[in-house]
Amino acid sequence: MWSSEASHPEPAPSVDVVLGLRNDLQRFGVERILQSADTVGRLDCVTDATEAITVATAAGADILVLALAELDEPAARSLDTLGAGGPRLLLLIDDEEHVDLDRVTRVRSAGFLGTAQLTARALLDTLARIAAGEVPIPPVLAHRLLAPGRLAAPERPAPRLTPREREALALLVDGLSNKQIGRRMAISDHGAKRLVANILAKLDCPNRTYAVTRALREGLYEPAG
């Protein structure tokens, strides 16, 4: 089952990170943690989300760290232009219990971290999980996303998934990365990535978080055998 708990991913190679935070205390604290981490290669720090997106794209960064509260419309539009091969986004969330869930699911994020849990260990573990293709999400936020009756939408036909796509969806819900899905299904990493992309398209979901939420809410999840 998809879990918000850390799954202890395999040690990841060094990742290049761009940090874009306006809040000085947050930026200095996160920067200090990342500067001392062996798993972080190049680190660029700026004070504007839109500038951070530009820098991350130009530098070919692996992960972009932004704060949801600081995402204005220009920054949100810039995020929408990031391709599949672009930097993966880690969003810092100030108040997991009251944050606008619609806003959370609209952003094409690869992971979330509550600022209340922003320790060095939590931050580096979250970055490692994102680098491994997982979608880390705080427990409180996960429970809210999966709460019964949240934003009940009009009934819509179930997506027509192939047997292989259903198998991959189950693994996706279980929290496996594309690489892990490929190994489990005996296909290449590229094949797994394409399979996941097809699932997101058929579910009309911008990211894994939204796809997992819909799969669980609408009964599309069938545990992998």
C-alpha cells in the first residue's frame, strides 16, 4: 500500500539542487543542510521561485526546492512548462493541516515536506526518495488527500487501463519508483517511465500524488500479487 513513511531507498548518487526560497531563515537553514550533505553536488540558491525555475532548467539540476506559500502565478506557469526530463520539484508546506488541497494537487510536484518536520535527516531522506523516483508526502497531508468525501467529483467513467498498466498502477500506489517498477515487471527503465506516463495521461493526473489519490479513492487500486 502507498505509504507516507520513508521506504529507505537505495543510496543515491550525488544530485544537483536549486533552492528558491524568499524566507531568509528557511533559505539559510536549508542551504546549510545541503552544503554539508555528501549526496548533494552542485547547489544554487536564489530568493525568487521564478528565478529558481529558470536557474534549475538552465543548469540541468536534478531537484528544485520551493515553498508552496511563495508560488505566485508566474512561478506556477513556469512550473507547468517543465518537461518530463526537467528538474523534479520538492515543495515545502507550512501548514499541512490547513493547506489548500486543490493547490497542492495542481502543482506538478515530485514530493512534499512539512516545515514543521524540516530537520537535516528528513530533508536529505526526502531528497533521496525523490531522486529514486518516489513521491514522499507527510502523513497528515496524505490522510487529508485520502479523506472520504473530499471534493466529491461527478461520476466519470473508469479509465481503460491495460493489464500491464493496472499492474504498474498497483506498484505506483505501493510507492515504487520507475526503476523499481521496471525491475518488478522485467522491463527497461525507459519502458517503466513510458508506462507510468501513460497511466498519468489516462487518469488525467498531473503527477504521481494525484494519480495515487484518484486510484485509491475510486477503487482503481488492486494490490500487486
